[in-house]
Amino acid sequence: MCGDYDRPVTADDRLAELGIELPEPPQLPFAPRLVPLLVHDGIGYLSGGGVLDVVGRVGDDVTVEQAREAARRTALYLLRVIRDELGSLEAVARWVKVLGFVRSAPGFGEQPQVINGFTELVVAVYGEQRGLCARSAIGVAELPAGLAVEVEATVALR
């Protein structure tokens, strides 16, 4: 065989195939004392992130679809952190754990559907084998800056 046909499709390639450009990280209205990605013993710990233009309580003033899209965009932001900090999305061998926080109205119980927006984007980029991971989606009373969704993640590195 000739050319690049033998080469496996990388996460960076898949992102390009999907026509997705990674956005600039949002400028936070506060100064957290943290690093966006901490690497220790081959594991990458991604600090919680979210999009600043979707605020409020899901199930009250934010719809499930709006929150799901915020979770998807949060995945793009965390992919940008990976690329900026490690040089390539291929630095990730596998997604290990995702923890999603959904600022929820009383009685709201669809947190898993919201965080599916994050998980589905990661699987689209990395595939089932590397992208589908352990996950928790919980409802919380408040999040920083009024965010509707915040997600943190743990990845195994190459």
C-alpha cells in the first residue's frame, strides 16, 4: 500500500474530519489558583471547565438542550487544554473518568443527558475504545460564575 492509507486516524485527524476547530479558552471572571492540566505518573488531571455564556439552573432557566450543548462546548475547551499543554490530542492514550456537575433546579434529574453532550464529543474524536470512559453526572446547587455546567476529567497519557 502507498501513501497515508496505512496510517491510523489520529484524534487530531478526526477533529479535522468533523470540521471542528478548538476554541480559545474562555477568560474567567475570577482568578483560580490552579493549573488547567496536571500530569503525574502518566495520568493527566484536567481541572474543571465550562462555558461562560450558559448560566443559570438547568430545568429552570436553562433547557436540557442548552446545557447539553454547553457540555459539548466544554469538551472542546478541555481538548484545547490538552493540545495546548501536551502538544497534541494524541498524547492521550485513553479517557479514564469524567465528572460532570450540572447546576440543577429543584427536582431536576436529567444530569446524565446533559453530560452526554461532553461524552459524545469525546467519543466522536477518540472513538469508543479510547473515548468511552467511567463517568458521573451530578446535580449541584451552585457553580462558579453561575455556570450551568462544569466538567473535569482524568486521562491516561502515552
